[in-house]
Amino acid sequence: MGSGLPVGSEGYEPYVCDPAKALASFGDVDFIEYGGALLMPGVSDDDSPYLEIIEPPESESARSVTGWSVYRVEPEQFKRIVRDRYVYLVSASYAPTWPHPVSMYDEWVHGTLDAVAESVGCEEEKLYEQLCSDDPVARSQAYISIAGYHGWFEFDQYPLRLSKREVHARYGMLDSYVPDDSEEE
């Protein structure tokens, strides 16, 4: 964990996310430079695993302006419910005793799963299976496919925006940090 002090305070230490503890990794091995995702265990035993998606700047000139984006997303588990010939994708915790019709709990992404599947070259059924799986790695793969179609911003509207130095610090890789020409050490 970080020190809990405001950024810039004396004694401030950033939160370090240890890639060695990742349950799975997706994308490039050099995720800082080329992007990728880490499926991290929850902070406590009661917490669910979560994805950290690392998006580097789109261009060299953007490095000093926008920096790296780090999205944090919990790959939630869903289930399919069939009612009156309609299929709904709802939270795995859904119960028929909930106060509204099941259609009110249908996930926003459900209506586009066919387009998502087509965009990644798989069957829609595979996405359903991944989203309903007990395995957080399988669910993460579905989330990565969905975000490839819709963008990570649909899952985390407030990503971390980090400089090159900060992103290296977050993943415990300051030893491999080399400042860009535009950066001050």
C-alpha cells in the first residue's frame, strides 16, 4: 500500500502494484511501453481480483502532456436469465426476489455482445461463457474484448494519469526507468 499521504508530501510513497503477484497478464511483456493488463489479487482476502490496464501515450509528443492511463476494473461475474423467450445478462448475485423485472437489471453491454464478438473474431457464446465463468481470468478476457470495442473509459471514467516515472514507480520498476528528453528527473 501507499503511505496515505497526499502526493508531493514529505514521506509520500506511491501505491506499488507488484506484477510478480499478478494472477495473469495480458498484452505485451513490456506493458509500460506497449500497453497491457494485469489481473491482480484483491487487496484483502475479501476483495475480488481486479484488472489494471496500462495504456501508454499514443505518441511520443503525448508522453509529457497526457502520460500513461491506468484503468482499474473488477471483472464482475454475470449469469444468463431466460424469461419469456428473452435472454438477459445480469449480475451473478441477481435473485428473482429483487424488486424490479429482470429486464431492469440487464447489463448495458449485453445488447452489443454480438458486435463485440464479431470485432474480436469469436462466437458470441464464448463471451457469454467467459462473462459467466467462475474464473476471473476468463472474465478478464471477455472484459478485454468488450473494452476493445467500447473502450476502457466505459468501465473506469477516472483512470490514473501518471508520468513515465510514476508508472515505473507504481509497478516497482524504477530500476529500468530512463527519463525521456522532455522529462526532468
